[in-house]
Amino acid sequence: MLVVDSEELFQQHAGKGEDYGAQPQAVTVSGPITYVGPDMFGLPCIELGDEHGGATRVNCVFSDLDYSSIPESGHATISGTDEGYAYEQVVVKQVHLVSTVAD
């Protein structure tokens, strides 16, 4: 299983064009939380960004998520399947929350 921060995972995909679904792989990703709520398709997600600019880099899609347990700002570690790059971010599905730390 690949263990990586959100910026590094993003850089592995950026510049290659959209590759969603090409080579799914197990991943554990950590990074600053930039958004908690439904994604553009209405699915529960946590978005992770970069340390400096706050840009979203990784969209972690859950089957179910209790938003009240997630800090509005902080860091999260999430395991799941890296499905590839789409909509200018990496999409990780079939995820589970490993940990969160509030800032």
C-alpha cells in the first residue's frame, strides 16, 4: 500500500491528464482538510489540500460520513483506493477515516 501526503499524491497524477480508473491502487493519504461535505455529485467527502496554498488536491469519497466528527480545520489521514485523476484532483474511493487532528 502506498503511504503518501496529499501534495505528493497530486504531483504523481498532475500533468498526465485525466487517468481516472486506469490503474486503481490502495493508498493511505494524509494532509490538511480543505473541505468537508458533499462532493459535486452529492456524495460525502473530505477534501485534502496542500500545506501552503490550501488548494484541493485529493477528494476522498465516503459511502457514509458523520460530518460532526470531522474538524473544520486540521489534518486527516485516510485509506482507500486511488482511482486516478479527474476534475483537477485525485479521487480516492472506498475510503475509511484513519485519524483526524484539529488545528
